Amino acid sequence: MQKSTTRRNFLKKASAVSAGMTLASVGMSAESYARIKGANDRLNFAVVGVRSRGKAHLEALADCKNVNLSHICEVDQRYVEDFSKNTAKAFGQKPRLVKDFRKLMEIKDIDAITVATPEHWHAPMAIMGLQAGKHVYLEKPCSHNPREGELLIRAQKKYKPLIQMGNQQRSSAHTIYIIEKIKAGLIGKVYYAKAFYYNNRGPIGVGKEVPVPSYLDWELWQGPAPRRPYKDNLHPYNWHWFWHYGTGESLNNGTHEVDVCRWALGVDYPKKVSTSGGRYHFKDDWEFYDTMVTGFDYGDKTLVWEGISCQGKRDLGRGSYIYGTEGSVFIDRKGYTHLSTDNKVIEEFGGDGGGQNDTANLVGGGEMTTMHFRNFIEAVRSNDKKKLHSPIDDASISVTTLHLTNIAWKMGRSLETNPKTGRILNDKEAMAMWGREYEKGWEPKV
């Protein structure tokens, strides 16, 4: 018999299941949050990258207690004025603009940075932040390549400030609740999960070398990436589809759903990665696939990732299916559905979830991001890494898993991997893609 769960009943049950672990930290009222030890000590944040995801960071920080957005860092001047005005509305004063991230790190009264830049900047910037004593909220994917994930873990252990990756569904109350139920045996022994993401992206054309726009500091935009001429189809978004700067759809969006599946299955690195796909839809400069299916073999469990970037918009643009010996669960950003083995609905919850399931919502802000920031801030205030919902040593596993997808696709063959480290076995050519070259003087060092 179908059972619909109201938000009030859901939250009651979630509190009982999760005990003190999670829902208090991700769904507490402003009054209870203010009573946290040290909450009266204001934390100063700097947002790096104020277009798109940076806006979601501003919205989330504005919903957190006793924080201030004191500085912003941006190399494209077109986005600075509006972001500064919105910051002033939220915090009562305009932030100070620092264009060069390296100079931002010299400012002592910044406690934490949030990184919403192109992906080639993520790990080098986070490492520099840790070295400067700043806590880091780092957008997904946390790294541009697997080696950077290893460096991030090493850097956090060495320099001690905290890193939270922006896979915000880790702080979704309904997701925490249903994952805990799955781990407690709700659907028996789990053995299979499928993550999917669909979008309808258009072509990016064939870029032409043109003069760098006057509003853009192309030198700082490139940062750690080896220098290349500016092209007119690269900035501000299409860098995602170039190996030199981005990581393709698997890490751009698949990180979220694959992370949920890995969480539910209780697995770390796979033993084998097999993938197929290609750039089928358009003939342009897009260097990755627009269609991808990958299988991750964990021995007694299997995870499948399916990404379709250019083929219509479906009712369900993204989500995760989890299968066990006694039923299945579908999870997305809006809620969950628990089904029996004969596909009858046992329970469903369609809460507000914090962010649309619609893939057109590229910013991806909302309640989930706010809860993820609150969790990060709580951990920072108590200097307790264990409170983080997505600490870097765990988050990097999901990211590296999808880097392996990209490597397997590029190599055109399956990869055998070390399930303890994720490193590729018996394939020197594939392992050569574990890291990347950097512009001289910009190499991340720990």
C-alpha cells in the first residue's frame, strides 16, 4: 500500500533515525544555531568566482548565522558590480574586491574561502588556501585530475584547516534519512546502483582566436594551466568541455549522483572501470563525450553512471536508483521513493529538497546548499573534521572514481584499479593521465 510522507512526519522520523548525527546540524532553526559554542564569533568569508555557483554561495552565507562576506575575488569584471550590490544588501556593506587570488591569501582576517572557479583552479587554489590557514568550501569536482585529489588529502592533513566539497546533497535531510535507513537494512543487502543525468546542451561551435576581452584577466583566469591563446567559445562556461580546463559532464554533474550511489552502497574505489560513449550529437570543439555509460565493479556490488548531455529534457533529469535484495529506493534532490521487489510503492517523500531536479537550474542553489554551508560552518567553529558531511578524504573518492571514467574513455579500454587507492594497475599509458602539466611557477606543492 502506498504511503505518502508529509514533511512534518518525515522530519520526526528522520530525527529518530539519525539521532543527534545529522538533522539537527542540517535543519536547525536560527535560534538553536545561535546557541552553538563560539557562534557569536563572526567568521569572515571570501568568495572566489562570483558568477553562477558563486551566487549560490552568497545566498547560502546570507542564510547562516554570524558570518560575513568580507572579500570577493574575480577576474571577469562584468560580474563584480551586481555581486557586490547583492552582498551589500545581505550583509550591510560591500565586499572588498581582490582580483589576484594570491594577494587574497595574504589577508589575515579572512577565516574561510569558497571556491567557485573553473575546475583547473580548484585543487591548486584550495591548497594555497590551506597553506594560508584558511578553511575551504570547495565546489565539485575537488580536482582536475586524480593526483590533485591525493594532494588535497595530504594538504589537509598537513596544514589542518578543513575542506568541505560542494556535493550538497550530502547535507540534504531527506537523503541523509533514507541513506541511513538503507544502511540499517531497509531494502536488504544492497548490490546495484544507477546514477543518471540528462540535459539538452547545444553546440559550442568552432572557436576562433580573438583578442582577450578588456573585462577579463586571461593570465589569472588560466592560472595553473599551461598557457593557450584565448578563443571566443571558451569563457565563461564552455571551458567545461575542454580537457585543458574542465572534466566533462561526468564530473560536472555526475559527481553528485555517483556520490549518492557510492554512499548508499557503502563502497570506496572500484576494482574495474568499463565505459563507452562518444561525442555523437554535434561536430564542434567539444572534446569530451556527450553520451556516456560507465560500469564500476566492486566485486560484490555494481554502480552504473549514465550521462546524456544533448538529448532532450526528461521529467527526471537526474537521480539515483539503489537496489537491494528486499526492494529498491529512488533518490533525487526533491525526495525519495521506496519500492518493494515487485515495484509497489511502500513509502514516498517529495519534500522541497533544496534545488530543482530540473537540469536547467545550473546554479543549483537553495536549501541543500545552505544546509551544506551550515554544516561546514559548524565544523569550522568547533574545529572538528568529523562533523563535516563531505570531508575531502571521502569526497575525493567520488571525484577520482569519475576521473577514472574519463581516463578509461580516453584510452578506449577498461581499467583495472587498486580498490584501496584507485590507482590504475598494469597500464602505464593510462596511468600517465593520473596528473597533468602546469604552467611554470604554478605547480601545486604540499
